[in-house]
Amino acid sequence: MKHFIFNVLLILWMTLSATAHAESIILAVPGPGPLSYLPVYVAKAIGADREVGLELKLRYFSNGPLAMRDMMNNNSDFMAIGMPAIAAGRADGLPIVAIGQLSQSAMFVLLLRSGLKNKVHSLADLKGKSMSIGTAQGIASNTSTQRSQGYMLTEYLLRRSGLNPKNPKDVQFVSAGQTREAQASSLASKAVDVLMGDEPFASELVQKGIAVRLVDLYPPKQSRELIGGTLIHATVATREEIYTQHPETVKKIQLMFDRTLQWMSTHSAQEIIDKLAGQPGFESAAQNKLVADKLQSNPGMFTKRIAWNPEALATTENFFHSIAATKAETSLLFGDFVRGEYIHNMTAN
């Protein structure tokens, strides 16, 4: 009995000691709640940060460009945002390096307000109708580092369907707000006709009858047909100075997410949600069930390691070049800012 008590006290002391000496890290991320960034929320929930000697603190933003701005203003040390948005920042001269891939799917749905479901069956049907396209960032999204991945995907799909994003006779970009409530209101009030929605918020709008699906981007078949393959979404990045001056911290971050992704790959959707329940963005049982359903029906959303998939990198680079807004974006090579020791072809696993 004495030995048992001693061992318990020893473990408790070791835990408290590790926590006391943990390196505090601030990470900027969209949220709370978007499905794409689930590994970030899970890392904190399962204590993967403490296991590697970190104390992870999250700063939430309504979109990737705002999270990027926070990191570049030195308010946070790392960020997790869409890979194309990181590329836009790099092309604009920001000293950003990407250090790991978290997801291998663009978890977006292009939504159509439900009142138009019998009139519009594809994006091509929008031509010449001057439809309102809602974006979280409004017109300012046309500037390089202000374009989120969702905005880029919207512009890409419009062009692919023969519409000119710059022609007001085809479409008009308007602000739909930056919260799920504001975007729902924009659709319900007919202020916007089409909106690119993150999962699981997009499915919530469909369930409530506010919108219908026009284009699903994350199923593998759809991704291949529309984009040419797998598109990297959630990506971990940091400033170059941190990468070069604090390599041990960067390795800890990579290891933390490596353990998190491995944990997620060996646990059920319900077990993942159970860990997140009650945390910011996961307070609603109905919303949590929706997330669990999405995880179950799309098991390949996330990587099993914090690793780069060369095929997905190539697809994402090609996509980025196809919607390039500047010469710098057109000539940007992902190899110039992608870092990581774990590069391998995940399709072989």
C-alpha cells in the first residue's frame, strides 16, 4: 500500500513538474468549430501538448488571413490555416514557412439559398444573372494576403464554370459577415444567393432548410473532378525566425500534431467528439452529432501523420497558380517555403 501511494504521489509530482516547466506556445487558428482544424482542437483536448513539454494556447479567428495577421504581428507563434492562404502570404513577401499538413481535403460546400433550388442546378446556371456571392471578407478579399482559401475556391469554381468573377453581369461579391449567424441571416434574407461554407456549418444551414448544396468539394471523387486531386487544407506554419532560431520548439509542435493525428486515426468519431464535448465550438450536442457523422462518412479527411503528401502538394500548387492574382503568386514554388522531415507519399500507406 505504501508503495502504491508513493507511486501515485510520484506520478502526480512528475505531472505537476512537467506542467510547471512546459513551454507556452500560442497558436492562431480559425474557429472555434470548423471541421478542417479539428486536429488543433483535439491536440489540446487529449493533452498532446503536455506530452511533448508544451502548453498550447489557442487564439481563434473568423478566417485564415486574420490568423496570419495575428502571427505576423507577433501575437502568436504558430498558426493553422489553409495552405493556399499561406502561399498568398508568402508570395506577398511575408516570412512564413509551412511545417506540416493536417488535412487532405478541402472541407467546403458551395451553398445556394434554398429559394433558388428549382432555378439553379449548377454554377453555369448563374451566368448572366448577376447573382450575389457571399464572402466572409467582402470586396477586400481581392487583395493578395486577404484572400482566404474559401474565397479562392469560390473564384476558381466560378471561372471553371465559365463565369467571370470580375463581371458584375455574372456575379457580384458582397459581404455575408464572418459568423455562422451572420451568414445564415444573409442567405435567409436573400442578401446573398451563393455562399462558400465551412463544414460542419454548411451542413447546419442545409439541415435548417436555409440552403441547398450546389457543389461539395471534399469527397475524393468530387475533388479529383473539380480540382484535379487532393487539395491540402489545414496547414501548420510559423515565422521564419522561429523556424531557424527555435528548432526544438518547431520539432515539439510537429511531434504534438503527429501524436494527435495518430490518436485520431485509432479512435472512433464518437470518441473524438467525446473528448471535445463542452469545449469552445463543441457545446451543442446536435452540432457535435453532425461533426461525428461527417467524420464517419469521410474517414480520409485527415492525415495519419504530420506529413506532406507530394501529390497533394502538387495539386495545391497547381490550384494556387490557376487563381494567382499577381506575378509573384504565379511564379511561387511551394518548395521555397515548405519544411518538414516527414515528407513521404501517404498514398502508398
